[in-house]
Amino acid sequence: MEKTFVFGVSVEGDNFTDRTQETKRIRSNFENGVNTILISPRRIGKTSLVKKVCSSITEPSIKTIYMDIYDCRNEYDFYTRFATSVLQGTSSRIEHALESAKEFSISLGIKPKDIEPETILSLPEKIARKKRAHIVICIDEFQQIGEFPDSLTVQKRLRGSWQHQQSTSYCLFGSKKHMMENIFQSRRMPFYMFGDTLYLKPIPTREWIPFIQSRFASKGKFIAAELAEKICSTVDNHSSYVQQLAWNVLLQTESNATEQNLKDAVKELLNQCSSLFTQQTESLSSYQMNFLKAVCSGIHSGFGHKEVTDRFDLGSKSNIARIQKSLTDKELIDKIDGRTVIADPVLRLWLTSQYL
């Protein structure tokens, strides 16, 4: 069944919008053995982009492997997921995977006491050389590595093995921007300068407008370019939210979409997200909530100025620094071009409707 608008899951086929330049660059990296790092805010479409590139590779000597490590809680979970994904991704049938596992002395269902990290981490390189192929391993939610016990040691082990591989390259990406930046942008971290780093930006409005209009047309409905543009600007062009809000507008529309349809759709979007946002904010301190209110009020810097601290009760300058770090760690705020902003545009709308 073809979906009109897709949100909450990775996007494929005709539902994938634009990203022509990013697709070309990442595909070139894959074809030339260049490691790729993708960093961006949530809901921008990293997973969809990587999967699109993987599906576009037609050269039989290049094998792409996708794995999601979101539920991996320690390095042994990771090694099991890594070995299983590599074996299954390089074998045409499960029997071949089991043969490969036997040949390379790997057990599916690895126990910590049996683990030999170097054997696991070198597995794709050995298979690639044997098959005279190049393997590209795409690891989603890579920031989980930073949550592992003794994470720094694990990162050193991975980098130490992967940096010497000639027939295997890696595409590493995840949904927590500040953690990914810490892993890959900090000079003191093992993965610093590991590969070609791409900061994925929102899809431009000019690409969204014809996409939205075509989807409405496919259902026998019409939306003006100006209203499609407002859908984008309302949610800061965040891919998943654009599709979700557009879907809400479509459901509200009888034949021609109106401003009232958009207002009702935004209200419905806030209702849909309300329980999540309540959960994210209910444990925040009064200082932290006051800081979010300040940002929603249009203050993006200079939080230590007396008029700001007095108006929003933010406490001392040292307290403001602690607030910013805590809210950044919780992925509630972000800094873009030197300006502090609410990381989630719909959370910003919800906070504004609730408290301002």
C-alpha cells in the first residue's frame, strides 16, 4: 500500500524527498571506501538517506550492511549484533551465514567469556578480502557506544581495528546530535577525524512544496504553494514533522486546503505529541523550565544579563551554565549558529501554547 505521507519511520521510494547532493556525496564515499559520519538534529532523515544510498548501489563488488544498535547496552551486545549483521549481510542464505560463521570461528549468540573483540571487528575485512569485495557497514544510533560501560576503551578498540582496514569502510550516524559531536568532533576522542563528516540540514522549502502539492493531488485535493510553505515553516522543515503536519492538513481538507485546516492540523499535532512532551518536561526543575520559557520568548543568547535573569528567575551565572548543560544533555535545547534554540520545533510550539 502506497502511503501519502510517511512519518515516524524511515522513508523509502517516492516518499523520499530531495537530498540529491547528499546522496551523491555519500554514494561516492561508499564506492571509494571513504568512512562517512552523519550528524544532524533529530527527525531530519539520516536513516532514510543512508538506506536510499545503500539501495542505489548496483556494483556487485560493493556490499552494504545496515545495522541499528539502539538496544545494545554494552560492548558484548554490540559484538553480537555486529557479527550477526556482517555474516547475514554477506551471505545469500542462512546456511551460507552459518558456514561463514564456522569458517571464521564466530558463534551467533556470543557470550562475554568467549569474546575476542579483534576477531569480531576484523570479520568484515576478512570476508571482503576472501570475496574480493568492498564492504560498507552502516551503523545507526552509533551514539549508543558512548553509553557503554568503559566507553572510551571500547571506542579505542573499535578505532584501532577499523582504521587499518582497506576493504571495509563505515558509515556512522545517530539521533543524538550532541553525543555524536562529542564522539567525532572532540580532539581527545578516539574517533576524531575518522571520516568525511556531513552535517545534514533540513530539506529546503522549495523542494517540499511540489512534493506536498503532488501528494494532495494524488488524493484529488489541492493545496496552494503558500500554504504548503507554511506547513514547512511551522515545523522548521524537520522532515518527519513536515510529513506528519501535511498528513493532518490533508485529513482536515475537503477539497481545497485552507488556513483553518492548517490551524486545526497544528492543534491536532500538539495533541498527538502532548503526552511525550509532558513526559520530557515533568521532571525538570523550575529553573530549567524557566530557561525553556526564555528561549520560547525569543531570547537566544545573553541569558546572564540582569534583565533576563530577573524576568525569568534563572539564578546565578554558574546556575545558568548548569541549566544549559543539563538541557543539552537531555536533547531539549541545541545551539545553532551561536543561538540557543529549542531542539524540537513542535516542543517549542507546545511550550509556547502551554506557558506563554
